[in-house]
Amino acid sequence: QVQLRESGGGQAQTGGSLTLSCEVSGGAVNDFAFTWFRQVPGKVRGFVAGISSKSGSTLEENSVKGRFTIFRDDVKNAIYLHMTSLKPEDSAVYYCAASPQPDRTLVVLEGNVRHWGQGTQVTVSS
């Protein structure tokens, strides 16, 4: 059973940086497509960034493009989301998600996710 454990959330100032980690157990990180979603109260979880299996192709949502970077460490079997130039509107619970997908296939909809982490809160103050 694949298990995902997020860490690295917390508080940051506007313009600051945080790096979220997603430790993966029960499977090899490069066998899955991984996605970071985020959710604020009263809204559905929304796509933030994704990385495909094998080749590691990436995609970022437009509002975070150029500020957030998703990457993978095959040795540590972990996924990361490096967030810079943070804004108050980035405040949310961030979730790591994994889905078995062919190479170069990204998951952007939560309905296609197979495994979820428990989430980590990010709060950005102005």
C-alpha cells in the first residue's frame, strides 16, 4: 500500500519561501505520477503542480508558474514542492497525491488520484 507523508508546511511572510516534502513508502516514486493540490475552506482541491513518472515531465498551474517548482528525488523516494515569492492567496492545505500513470501523463483532477497524503497547512501573511 502506497503511503504519502507531507511535511514542510508552516507560516511564511509575503515574498518568502517554503519547500514541501512528500515522503513515499510502499512504492517507487518514479513509478507514479505525482501531483500537489491545495484546498482552502469551502472550495474543492485545486491543481498546483504535477510531475510524471519515469521521465519526470512537469506542469504548473498558471498562478504559480515561475514561482513554484515540483521535483523528485529518486534516491530519497520523495517529491518536493519548492515555493518562492509566496502570496497570501497561496495559503491553503497542500496535499501530495500519487497515481499510477504511463510516462508523460500528468494528473490534474482529484478524481483521478489513487493515493492521498494527509495534507500540510501553508499560511502566508502580508
